[in-house]
Amino acid sequence: MEKTFVIIKPDAMERRLMGEIISIYEKKGLRISTLKITKPSLELARRHYQEHKDKPFFDELTAYLSRSELCAMIVEGKNAVAAVRKINGGTNPLEADAGTIRGRFGLSKTENSIHSSDSQEHAEEEIKLWFPEFQAD
Ligand code: CMP
């Protein structure tokens, strides 16, 4: 089964939305195969968002991701990368479809409640970064 990597971000965790968000994926037939609640270091947040290091919002984004606990997950299912991104909605909550996670719960482009990998290649890299103990099958 295809795997993707998902983060329930600090703004959603702080508002106790973890269970509701996990339930949305499960009801779409996806499986949470690994899950960890953790407050990452700024260093880990910076490595995660490495590809955005030259963007003007990089410092704000990485400070936000490391400000409190988040939930990092491996989500499995048919076409998991694309399926999860569809459920999540567009980056900007104001423009995301109203039924998506970002459309329903996101507060701003930074505090947009959820992250997921944009390709299978990035999913593999992000799973290695966040779950170094994980052995791919
Ligand atoms: P995510 O899908 O986790 O990956 C990159 C993140 O950068 C994205 O979610 C947004 O939270 C953030 N982002 C993208 N564009 C902007 C922006 N213009 N201002 C602030 N944050 C942004």
C-alpha cells in the first residue's frame, strides 16, 4: 500500500482537533500505521522545511512548527499521497474548499492545521526524518 507522511500541526493540536482529523482519514478508508506526538526541536523543523529555506516566511514557519506538540503520522492506503492532499485542501485556508481539513480548521497560511507529503519520494524522505527507527518493508 502507498504511504504518505502527515503532520497534525500545533494550531490543530492546541485546539484538541487530533481525534477529529484522524477520524476524517480513517472514514475515507486510510490507515494510520505509525503515530507519534512530539514537540520537535527548531532544528528538526528547519530540516523538515529545508526546501523553503530561502522563502521570507521560513523563520516564522519553523518557529511555529516547533512551538508546541504536533502529531506525526504515516498514513497508508490506495493513492495515499494524492488522497490525503485532496482531503487536506489548498495551502491557504481562505481559499481551500470548505469541506477540506484546511477549509474547516485552518487559521492562516502558517497556521493551516495539517501538512502532508507532495510526492512518494518526499514521503519516503520525511518518514526517514521523523521516524528514523522506521524500517520500510
Ligand atoms: P505545508 O504543506 O506544511 O508546506 C509548506 C508550508 O509553508 C505550508 O504548509 C504553509 O503552512 C507554509 N506557507 C506557504 N506559503 C506561505 C506564505 N505565503 N506565508 C506563510 N506560510 C506559508
